[in-house]
Amino acid sequence: MNFLKVISVAVLFLGVSQVDAQKKKSDKPKSEVSSQKPLDNPIKCINIKEGTFLRINYPKNLWYMTVKDNIQTEYYNDGKDFIKSSMVFVDECNYKVIVLEKSEKENPVKVGDVYSNRIFASQDNFLRIESTMNGDKYDLPLEKIEESKK
């Protein structure tokens, strides 16, 4: 009978600790768009036109992107591989990306692929982009880390 009491107390303790853990707020990294600071209004879509960008929560050796003169180049695999694309702006916050060249043959992206991007939020040097690729939508949180050098 004592064994049953011990198991019951253990299960109760685990249940209470799980409820408490779910109530706690998760600590977001500093680089994420903060809910405590208001978003830009209007959205600063011009920030995508030039610079170097990191995906939030991705180290630079996994992925980073540069934009200059309407050419977007995504680097991955520690900068050894790339996808170079032309950016065609539909309006200030919407643009299409047309893949011009890529270095890795196994990557499913093909030269000539066209993707639609929409900037839907900004906050200082942070942008949120909805990218539509082959019918699938992706939310891309980006941080602009520097302007491109001329």
C-alpha cells in the first residue's frame, strides 16, 4: 500500500510541475522581434533593398543573405554554397525572386524558379517576410546586420 501512495504522490507532483512549467513565459532571444516594443507603422519595407541579413535563431555559418542592386544571394554550408536570385519588386513590400544560379546540384531549388515574397512586419532592423514557394508558405524572420559595401 505504501508503494501505491508513493506512486500517487509522484504522479501528483509531476502533474503540478507540468502545469507550472506551462504557465512560465519562454525567454526569447534578444534578436527576436519584441512584443514589448511596437512594430513599425508604416512597415519599413525599404530595409530589404540592400544589406546583409541573418535568419533569426540561425547561426551565420548555416545561412545568411546579401542584397545589392536587386540581386539577392543566399549563402549556406559555411558560405561555400549559394543561391543567387534577381529581385523584381511588384510594389514597396511585395517582390518576386527569380533564381539565376546556384552552386549545389542536390539542392531542390532550380534555376528559373520564381518565389513570391511579402514583407508583413518590421521593427527597427528586423523584418518578417512571408515567402510562397511551390504553394507552400514560410514565415522568414530576418535581422539586417549591416548595409552592403559599395
